[in-house]
Amino acid sequence: GVYKPVRTYASALIASLAVFVASGLFHEWMVHAIFLYNKQSEGVVLGSNTAFFVWNFFVIACERMLVATKGVQSLKRVLPRFMITVMIIMSSLPFAHWFG
């Protein structure tokens, strides 16, 4: 794992960022192993997986910071839980093409 070793030396936010970067790098390696090694690199952009995971880190970090605000609390009272989940997913959807 990545989180616990980093967490012993850094904040939870930095440890979470490390997890997302590590996951992005792992996916970059998989893309390299599957597509580039087999010379099927057409359309493969190195770094895009890591960028996607880092973007998702920022989405989750913003959600964690905003969840306690009055505006979000009032939305939580009015909206069904699945709608909040959909809103979070929609914040990453425009960048889904970075994955893969």
C-alpha cells in the first residue's frame, strides 16, 4: 500500500494524493505494457492516466472540504443521496477520455 507509509510522515491529504499518483502511474505502466510494448501506440497519450487520477484526487479533496459548508448541507437535505453521487461523478466525466 501507499497510504499508510506516506501517512506516517505526512498529512492525510498528502497521503491521499500519493495514492492517486501511484494509481495513475500503475495505470501508465499497464498502458505501456499492453499497448506500447505491442507497438499499438496509436491514440495512446502517456501521462493521461496519471492526470485523470490527479484530477479525481482534486475532486474528492474539494468534496471533503465543501461537505461541511452551509450550501452543501442544505443540498444534502433536499437532494436524494444518489443525486449527490451523480453530481460527483459528473465532475469527473468530462475528463474520462484521459483514462486509457
